[in-house]
Amino acid sequence: MQENVNDSLSGQAHTQSEQNIVLCMKWGTKYGAEYVNRLYNMVKRHTTVDFKMVCLTDRTEGIDPAVECFPIPPLALPAGSPERGWNKLSTFEPDLYGLKGNALFLDLDVVIVDNIDSFFTYPGDFLIIHDWKRPWRITGNSSVYRFKLGAFPGLMPYFREHFDEIRQKFRNEQAYLSWYIDQEKKLSYWPDSWCKSYKYHCLQKIPMAYFKPPVKPEGVKIIIFHGEINPPDAINGGGGKWYRYVLPSQWIKDAWQ
């Protein structure tokens, strides 16, 4: 039986010395505990930096005990407001369970394929993936971002106070997040080669997709999954749409464990 996360985990919060923290978030049932555990294993294999792994979640069963779990902080929006899709913003609470230091947020479905030490040391107050599809916009892809915990204390209060306006103006949390950080003059992007889209940068085009497997881009460190393909789909091959047929990716299989 699942424990009451709010009761059992809130008490774990305590003042931490500054450190490198890898953050992830799991809510609902789309991604199981194995995604958290695989992510933790990939980080361990691909960094020499001392770090703590933290998962913000509504259920803890099956998660590796080495991963410290806390409840997802409530967005505290007006009654009846839709919360889905904005949850990641809660990582910017002024006090996130007393955690201190540099936070590297990773989506659960990313696949790490090379050393990521530089993600902890690359200069900048806030770093995010620059959107590949619309590079002329400032919007980042929030599958991988880094910031100092508590460094943007106004982000969540502004979000709550202006929520009706924000949800009309911004399509999702990463659009609002990029805009807000840009207003603070702190928005920076990862080097282009570090984070690549499986959909845009790895898949072969038709008709070659039927004969050649997806490629691993040169210099890539983290592969980002979005759309209809997730790591298990990449490993098994197939495809929901004829123009996105995918042969199995052995290199994804080797990395995603």
C-alpha cells in the first residue's frame, strides 16, 4: 500500500549544505519508478561530480532508496484552475525543502550517453536547452535546466498572482519560465551539441529509416525524447506514423539502464 507521501516525506526536509543536486519529477502513472531508477543510474555512470538525487513525486513505491523523495510542492492556484503542465515551476519555490546549491533538472525520459560533469560547471545563472524547432524565439526546452536553488524567489509568487494572464499568454511552463528568466537578464543556453532531440536529430528520413537505424549525433551528451516516441519505443523500434518509422536503437538500449 502506498504511504501518505505528504506525511511521510515532508519530515525529511532539513537544511542542507550547498551541493550539486539532480532534480527530477514524477507524478501520475505515465512513468513508473523504473524511469527514476534508470535516470539515477545513468547520472552515476556519467559524472564524477558528487551529487544528491532528489525526486519530487506523488508516489514513492519502487524508487531506489538512494534517491531522496519529497512531495511535489503545491502550485496553490485558485480553486478550479488547471494545474497540469505547470508542475515543474514548483522547483523554483524560494525554499525547496531546505535544499541548497546547484540544481540540475532532468526529465525522466532523457537518455544520458556521455559524461555530464560540464552541466554542473558551465557558466551561467540559468541554463536551458534552446528550442530546436523555433530557434528565433527565446523559449527553452525544459527537459534539462540548471539554476541555483532559491535564486529566483519571485518566479512562483508572480506566477500565482498573474496566473490567468500567464495561461493565456504562454503555452506551457517552459515558455513562461524562459520569459521570466529573460526578464531577469539571466537566460542562457547549453552548447548546441550537448542536448539533442531523438525526433529531430537522430531519426533517419523516409525511405532510409527502413534501412538505417537512428544515429547518435557527434558530441551529444543527453538525448531528449518528446512527442510519441519514448526510450522503450526507440529500443524496440516501430512507429505510430508511417513517416516516423524507427528501427531499433542499440545505442539507446545500451545507455538506458
